[in-house]
Amino acid sequence: MPHTDHCVWVPICLKAYLDETADYGLLGELVAFSDNDQKAKVAEHIIKAMLWLDKSRDERGLSYINQGDWCDPMNMVGYKGKGVSAWLSLASAYAIKVWTQIERDAFGEVSSDGQYLLAQAEKINQQVNQHCWAEDRFARGITDDGRVFGTQADAEGKIFLNPQSWAFLSGAANNQQVPLMLQAIKQNLDTPFGCMMLAPCYTQMVEDIGRVTQKFPGTAENGSVYNHANAFYAYSLYTLGEGNLVFEQLKKMLPNQKDILKRGQLPLFIPNYYRGAFYQYPDEDGKSSQLFNTGTVAWFYRCLIENLFGVVGCKQGLSITPQLPDDWQSASITRKFRGATFNVAYTRNSELTKPQVKVDCQVIADGIISNIQAGKTIEVKVELPLT
């Protein structure tokens, strides 16, 4: 299918791998192209992918959607070759920023192509603001015929979750916009089971948006609590320092004793979605899709390990930057990383104003544990201020 988001995921997945392994030699490996026998370094392939995202934009500087982006059934927005996706534009800006950070870590500087791309990422953020900001939210896109959708002007589908969360990730949302967006999400999308992907759900075909509007309200991409999108949202909230809000969102994805019968979901996996249409079909909301084919769990795992507990890899070693919920007085985690075992204990200290990381009673000033030796067990004490 002519979808347009494939290149976005390459640097995002790569950074997760490099943070875990520090295998920067991978970037110099020679890999053939899919359509000829020529070979190029992995880094060159990725630069080409980012340059493709840059050139696949219209005269406004927004990313063409063609017949779908991450939302597969949004197939009629750009089938004439003119429609654009605000989400893909924001995701492209974020992907470019992730790649240039990889360049800094790997090579100590950003390449000339990377510098050009980084400037384009900032322009993309500005262009999304210019053409897609609507009062308290970012629109979802602009159709082939120039109609902006995903705003208050729509009868249905007035707000979509993904453009908001990826605006947080890309840096497109400024300090004045963020609280407005968070409030709009809370008022329109939040439910006891997580945030709906869009609202209100479509109840009839919208021809210039496509097949997503034909799905039953509250199911799949038509306004369900789509857990993959919820995990994006949670991950983006950590970049804002909203640790308490994220924890509430993460808990909503998991069945519990109070609502397990309502969901009909055993606590064995996180399903693709729970029924949405919270205000339109309240008797059905929260029911599990029972589908386990979802990318949710990888992002959920990253939220817990890399953000909540803040035990995340970097080139130098293991960085400790937790965002524990305010009411947690203590916690602990065991993390195996680059062949070593880290036992990390978290406590609160009323005398501190910022987190303090200690290994063998020695304070680690930058919070990064380096010179890791495989086979070793390392005891880490993290003291956090009282909140």
C-alpha cells in the first residue's frame, strides 16, 4: 500500500538499539539497496531515508499522506497526491532530530546533511503550527481539496490523539500550547480505560478521509482506546516531565480487579484496543478487542524502564534519570545491561533538591554509570527529593 511513514521508524528503532548496545560500528556496515547491488553504509541509508521525508512535502512544507500513514485506513485524504498529514510532518521532524542525535553520539558532530535536515525539522514544526494549529489542538491533516480536518469545525473527528503527542515529541508545541492541548485531551479523549484515538467517533462515511470513518464507532482506528497510540502519548508526556499523569495513563492500559469483567480482558497481555466511543456508546466502552497484534508493549516497556525508573542506556553507559510518581516513597529495579547486573534502589530524601546517584557510596555527578564490566553486579542508590 502507498503509505508514507516507513522511514520515520528507522532512526527511532535504531536509537533504542544503540542506547542498549553502543554498537555504533553498525553505522559503518555496508548494506545493499533493495533494488540494485550497490552498497552503502548504514548511516548513508538512513540519511537518504531522512532526505526522502524532507522532499516528500508540499508547497506548505507539510508531509504528503498519499493513501495512509501510521493510520492505515486513512486512505482518502491524499489519494489525489495533494493531501497532507500533520502527524507525519511532526513525526518526520522528530525522526530527523533523533537521527542527528545519533550522529552526535557516533561521530562527535552532525554531518552537513544532518545540519540541513535539522534546519528542515525546525521549519516543519513552524509550518505545522502555521497551517494546522487550531485553538487548543493540532489538526490531523489537510485533504486533497484543502480541507483542514481534526478541529472543532468538524461534526465528528474533532480531535485526534497522535498529532498532540507527536507535537510534544517533535518540539512543535510551545509552553503556551502544551497546557491547552493537555486540557483538550482530558476533556475530549480521556476515559477510565485510556485515551481514545479520536473523538467524537465517526458514525457515517466521510469521503475525503476514508475507510477509518466506515468502521463501527469506538472500534479499531475509529475512536477506540488504541493502546499503541496511548503508549506514544505516555512516552511523549515523559518528555514534558509529566510523570504523575503518565503513570495514571499507563495503569489504565492494564486490567484490574475493579473493571476486569467490563473489559473482558485477562491480565495476560495488553490488547490492540479497548472499545472507545465513551460518550456515544457508553454500554460498550472498555471492552477488549482481544487482539494481541500490537506494537504497544515495546513502548510501554520503554516508558517503565527508560522513563519511570529512568534506567536508560547511552553511549557513555547507563544513565539514571527517574520520573517516579510523587507518592512513591521507595522503589527498586534490577536491570541487566551490557552484560552487567544493576540493582537500583530508590528512596526519598527531604534534604535534597535534586536527584543524587551513588555507586559504592560515591556520588555520580552526571548520573551516568560508565566503564561497565560484563559479569559484574553493581549496587546503585538513587535518592530523590521529597515532592
